[in-house]
Amino acid sequence: MAATVSVAAEWQLLYNRYYRKPELYSMCWQKMDLGRHRVACARFGGPIAAIRDDSKIVQLFAESARRKLLIFNSAGILLASAIWDHPGGRLVGMGWTDEESLVCVVQDGSVYRYDIHAHPIEPHLSLGIDAADENVVECIFWGNGIACLTDAARVFCIPDLKSPRPCRLCEAGLVPGDMPLCAAVIEPQYTMSGNVEVLLAVGDGVVVVEEETAQRQGDGIGPLQKMAVSPNGKFLASFTHDGRLLVISTDFSRVLFEFNCESALPPEQLAWCGMDSVLLYWDDLLMMVGPYGDAVRYTYDEPIILIPECDGVRILSNTSMEFLQRVPDSTVSIFKIGSTVPAALLYDALDHFDRRSAKADENLRLIRSSLPEAVEACIDAAGREFDISRQRTLLRAASYGQAFCSQLQRDRFREMCKTLRVLNAVRNHETGIPLSIQQYKVLTPPVLVARLINAHRHLLALRISEYLGLSQEVVIMHWACAKITASLATPDASLLEMLLDKMSLCKGISYAAVAAHADRTGRRKLAAMLVEHEPRSSEQVPLLLSMGEEDRALTKATESGDTDLVYLVLFHIWKKIEEKDPLEFFTMIQSRSLARDLFVAYSRYYKHEFLKDFYLAAGQFHDVAFLLWRESWEVGKNPLASKGSPLYGPRIKLIEQAQKMFLETKEHPFEAKAAEEHAKLLRLQHELEVTTKQAVFVDSSVSDTIRTCIVLGNHRAAMRVRTEFKVSEKRWYWLKVFALATIRDWDALEKFSKEKRPPIGYKPFVEACIDAEEKNEALKYIPKLADPREKAEAYARIGMAKEAAEAASQTKDGELLGRLKSTFSQNTAATAIFDTIRERLSLQGVS
């Protein structure tokens, strides 16, 4: 029980709640005086940044006169330093973002950022020209944003430093002489509008400034000297000019709490301790005020910095780092003096068991029905302890109770053991991240691993990732990139062996990403060796392109068979060397069939000229000719390509060029002749359109051209076309017969039939007349038909049954008679004629 008493003796009672202030670290730094430095501390046990305050006169001792930016872990171990050498006036404020990048704002509105290793993060930012004209006098930091107040009483803001867009908030209606006494912000996630709200203490109230509006609130509560918004954004703690601490709702509808601090001197710092109490710090006094009007006072003989956390406040001094928090209920139930709750009896039972006292069994019997709750309380209390020996004792008590409790789930105990192993590992002085279990849950394990990676604690990050079942890829990749940066003097082969040894532990790791980093750091040879181990072409090919290895990229893309990747490489190379030396591009793709075919398929639709150059370089003249011929047809689609327009000449020239290309090869004599005649026909058709003023010739066939000439009555032109293109006599007769029938020039048709015996016979004359429904004209030619079958069918088509029957009888074909009879099925007299003839033929023995 002595240990129990000593634990509870460290607590302070604030009304009915206990608070404790364990020391997390004795600071490892030397000769650090917080009173003469500007200090910024990151949340969740993050790093500490310090720089000598140039607004104070300090004794330099043996220090250099040049100021340095110093970055420590929470245990005071120096992580990095950098010379502070920035123009723009005095440093106004420093703060850490959620990603643990340090943000420094100077008087002219310039914003400088650093990583945890004091390396500048580019680009440097600015609040804008307006802010540069007005001196920045105060900065407020939150999450990933900053708000700055100028001496002209204007508020400038960068809501998100990850995508910085500086803006000026709405005018607060203040004059330069009416400066706010203090300021605070309500973070965007806690506002109705979703935008940051800046609270300015002006006069006896507060002006709430947003991007679009500015409203005056809380008249009569001030003047306010200090303000701090609660972690959940619902309450505002403020210190008034007459020494009162007010807690107000952030909508200013009510005052929840008021406490007289007995001092009108405003505190140097005002902070919330979780959601349970408010801390006020004066030069040597830290006062904690609870919700029921009680106060606890702590005295310090050295300056301190308050660092609010979600479950308490870290207190940084020159010599130590402490954590002020409300004592958890599970811890109170076990260690409160005189406690007889089951958890306390279980913890006591373990003590008796260790001393081999029979009272251990007596305690267990007393709490047997409440044993699960007691075990849970011991597990929870163990998780909330920073002292490792006390954690171990509480877990032993929980394990002891579990042995007598069959209904209890064991997973909770195992999970707590895993969590504590992780927390104790990162709380070590060397790592210096003093997370509580509640902060760990809010931060989440992946974010903790990311912070360890950024701090170059790769081995610890890898072991935690493996222990918790998280992906190890991101850890190994970051280690590999950091190793490349730090090993500039190491030969490429040796460094590659080291990298592959570790990277091979993680299946599916991106070698391309590490190779890209090597390329950016100037290790081109190492990057080339690394990229060979990347199995995914989709990552390998773009990297090779960025490295200027186009030939290798094309090889990898074609080997993958991914057409999208091949096109990516082709377009990249095309854009790079198209205007310089296209032959180099042609040579590169000629031997790669997939790349060549894809290039041809694309260029056929979009880049004819480039494709022609490619074919010419490859000696594929016939392909050039086909492209030219196709282009001529595209020109022909333009209605202005006929009627003597300027487009007509280029079209014929394209076809003539195609003919020349065909002549360059021995395999395409037909195409060469066809191109020649096509050009000749187009030229002739163009002349006909000009002379006849009829746009009906271009792109028609030779036959259609002749027919059109005859229809238009231009027989001389028709004869010229016949002569030019050596149209046969039979074809000529066919064309002229039907053309004359089309214009119903029956006299000319008859005259034409009598010029000489037609080489095509008289059947076309008959068909032309019948098609024109001219029965009488057809009768001029039917008798001249030599074939009785054709004569019978012709008579049948014009409805002359008797003549058709007589002609059919000459053929002695019963099947023909039957077919002709069916055409007269509606005419009884006609069918009788056919029946009579069939009977006569049957008597003659004709089948």
C-alpha cells in the first residue's frame, strides 16, 4: 500500500477532480534559456523550435552573433540547426503544422517553412503585397493554417498551407489606432461556414472576422486581454482587464463561468487543459482554474511554455518537460487513498500474492462478481501511465485477475500490451515523442509511423509497422531515398547492393519511385540500375522518359504490350525530336513492329504529312501513293473542289504525285495506270463542268460521264470521252441507247439503230423502250430480235399474249409457255391461247 499512497500523494485536487503533473523528461539541452528565445512546440509530442529573440537584449556568452534556428525533440536533443538569415524585418511568429513543418512569419508578411531537419521547404510564401506594405504584428497558427494581424488592423490568412492561397479577410471596421488587444481563431472544422473565424478583442467586445463578414459580438464582456478557444471550438476562455477569467460560448450567447484571479496583470499565456480546466501563467506562477471556481497554483523559478494537447498540457521549462492532465478515472479508482473498489482490491491482491499472503485469496473472493470490471480498470490504468514499472505492475494485476475470470475477452489485454510497447519505444529520450494513449489514438499509428520516418527514425518505424501489421513499403522507400541523399560519396554499385538488400524485404515496392529520387539527386547511373528492377512497366516507362532514356522506354513499353504506354512514349519522343530530326524517330520505331503499327494507325488519321515522311524514309512508296490518293478524295469532299475553284488543281496534282509514287515500285502497275486515268478523267470532267456550267461530272465514272454528255445533248463531248478512254463499241451502244431513252428522243434512237447492225443486238433497244413504258416504240425493235425466246418474253412484257405465244411456240419449250402463261393469269382469253398452243405442241410430241 506504500506505493499506492505515494502515487496518490503526487496528485492535486481541483474541486472533485484530481490532476497530476508527472515529469516526462529532464531536458538534454545545454544552456538553453527559454526566456531569451522565441519557441514553438508541435502538438502530439512533436519537436521544439527555438531562435534567439531579437526583440530582447541578451548576453551572448560564447555564442555567435548570427542567430540560429534550433530544432530539438521533446527531450531537448538537438535534431538540426540552420543559420537564420532572412530579410523582411523581425520574426513575428513561429508555429508547427499538422505535418510537422515549421512556419515562420516575418514582419513584411514573408512566410518561410522548414522541415524537421531545418531544411527550407520551397517555395517561400507571402501574405501578399498589401501585407508587405503593412507590418505584421501578430500571428495565430492552427492545423495547417495561419492568420496574421497587421498594424493597419487588417487580417490576412492562409487557410491551408498544403495548397497556399493567401487572402485578406473582411475589414473589421477598425482604424490603425484602434488595435485589438488580443486575438484567437476558431478552426474551420468548428464553424458553421466551414471557414476560419478570427476573434479580435476590440473595446469591450469581440469582432468575429470571416472572409466575407465581420460581426461585433459580446459587447460588455471586455476589454479582454487574453483569449483561448477550447479544443472542441465551443468555448472561449478570456482574461478581462479587471482580472477576471471568463469562459464564454463561442457564439457569445452566454457566460458559462467567471473566476476572479485577484490580479489585473494579464497572464503571459492562457491555455485549456483538455476540456476540464484553464491554465493561466504569469512570470513565476501557473494557476489552474476548474469549472467550479477552485484553483490550484504551481510556482516556477524559470520560464515555461504551455503546449496544449487534446487531453492535457505539456509544460516545457529550461530543465524539464512535464505533462499536466486530469487523472484518469481508472487510475483514481485504483490509487485513491482508502479506495475499496474492485480494481483497487485486485491491485492489492497482487501485492499480497507477491508477498505470499493468504489475503490475496480473500480479496479475490470479495470481488469475484466484479472481476471483469476490475481487470478492465487495471488494463486501462496501465495504458494511461508513463512510468514503465507501474505499467508492468498494473498489467500483472490485470493478468492475475484474468486467471480467475473465464468470461473475460483476452484481446483487450494483448492490444494494450502492443500499444504500450509502441508508446514506450517512441517515448525514449532518443526518439522523444511523449505521446499519451489518448493522443496516440487521435494521431493514429500510420501518422505516428510517418512522423518517425520524417525524423529519419527508419528502423523504429519499420519495427513498429511490422509489429502492428502496417505496410512497410513507405518506410523502406523513404529510407532508400534518404540513404541515396546521404551517401553521395558511396559508389553506385555498393549503394545499389545496400538498397536492394532492404527493398527486397517488401514485396511490390516501387523501385521506380526510388530511382526517380536518385535521378533528381544527380545519380543517373544508380537510377538506371534501380529502374531495371521495377516489374511494373506503368511505373518504369514514365521514369525512363523523365531520365531521357527514350530508347529504353520504348523497348520496355513494347515488351509490355500495353498500347497506352507505347503511345505515351511515342508522343513524348515525337514532341521532343519532331522538328529537329524526324529521321531519328523513324529509325527508332522501324524495328519495333508494335510501335510502328501504332504510329501508323494514329498518323493515318491525324498526321498525314508526318506519315508520308515516314513511308518515304522507309522506301514504302506505294503507301505514300495511297495516302496521296486518299488526300485527293478528302479534298474532293469539299464542294469548292469543282467548278474551276483553286482546290481543283491541287487535287489533280495529288493524284499525279500518287501515280509517280506507284511508278517507283514494280508491284503496282495497275494502280499507276488507274491514277493516271483518274487524273485525266478529273481534268476532262472539270472542263465539261466549266463549259456546260453543270456541276454534274466530277467524280462520276467514265460511263456516267458519257451518259451525262448524251443526256445534255453534247454528243461531240461524249465521243471525245469515248475516244480518250477507249470505250468499246458494245459499251458505247449500251450507254447511248439508254441515254437516248432517258431523254425520250425516240427518233434519234431509231436513227441510231439503223446506222448499222448494232453489235449488242436489238434487245437493249427493246428494254430501254419498255423501261420508259413506250410500247409502240418497243414494237419497232421486237420483231428484229433474232432469239424467239427473247421475242416471246418481250411481247409478254408489253401484254401482247398472242404474239408472245406464237414466238414461244417456235422454241417448242413447254416450260417457257407455262411461265409466260402465268404472267397472263388474270386474262382468261390469253391463257386460253397458251393452252391451245401447248395442246398443239403435245400432239406433235413436244414436251
